[in-house]
Amino acid sequence: MSETKLQEVAEARVAEEAERQAAAQAQPDKPKRTIHWDDELMTTRQLMEFLSLSRTKIWELVNKEQLPAFKIGGDYRYRRSEVIEWLERFRVKRG
């Protein structure tokens, strides 16, 4: 490859990079959603393990509208953060 051709290729690459950086700066930054561990949706089986409760007991609590849940199709899902908040209501206060 001739020196002139190498220089043309190098200049083209520099111009492409400059265009790419200009385009990136022109677009506003999208806020990134941070997913925390407590935003996780759990299945009934995962909740059973998390709370050490039977499936029947979990369903009883959901049906009494005490335990927050989503029903997706025929399956329940539980947001970990909401389950933790629900648990906090039953915390024994030390005195």
C-alpha cells in the first residue's frame, strides 16, 4: 500500500471516529435504570424457600390480600422488596 493511500485511510478513520463521537454527544444520555436485588420477581417456589412457608400458606396469605402478589397468566409472582416490606410489619419490637 502506498504512503498516500495509507494516509487517506488513516484520515478517513480519524474522520469516522470524530463523527461517531459527535453523534454520541448530540444524543442526550438516557437515564439508566438501576435494578436492585430487591426488585427481583420471585416465583411461588422461590418465595416458599425465602419464607420457609408451604405453598398452601402462601396462597392463603395472598387470597386474604395480606401478601402482595402479581398474577401473570395462572402464575403468581412476588416482588422481593414488597415481600420484605410486608415482613417488616410483623417485626417483633424489642423492649
